[in-house]
Amino acid sequence: MTQTQNVRYLVVAEASPGLLPRLLQPFAKRDLTPDAMQSRREGDTLRVELLLHAAPAEMVALVAGNLGQVVGVLEVTLQLDQARIAA
């Protein structure tokens, strides 16, 4: 059985043309696809919300760490919903 979590990653970054594809790389290299992604520009910054339902619990912090290493990212906030067990 694998433990999973619903995860919301909130990212604040410098607005740049290549930012959004770079934010998807940490998911892609772990064969994960975000269930939703929303971005909003606020002057020189971009606020991005990425949602992942049923994320493998062991990958949640790894993805957050990788998002924080993306060029231009200023802040990453991680919000977790309650854990679930998948058969």
C-alpha cells in the first residue's frame, strides 16, 4: 500500500517567459502530472498554484525542494490535505 496526499504548491517567482515550463519539470521527472495549475502576474512577480491529488507521500517534499531550486523562484509554500492509503 502506498500513502498519498493531496498537495497544493504555492510559488512566488520573478515573472519571466520560461518560468512556467521550468515549474513543471520537477513533476515530469517523477512521472507526475499536476491536476491543476493557475498563475497570476502581479507586477514583476508571478504567483503560481499547482495542485496534485493523490501524490505519493515520499515525493511531496522532494518536489517542493526542486521547485525552490528553479531559477527565478522566490518562495515555495506547501499545503497538505490529510493522508490517504491507496491499495
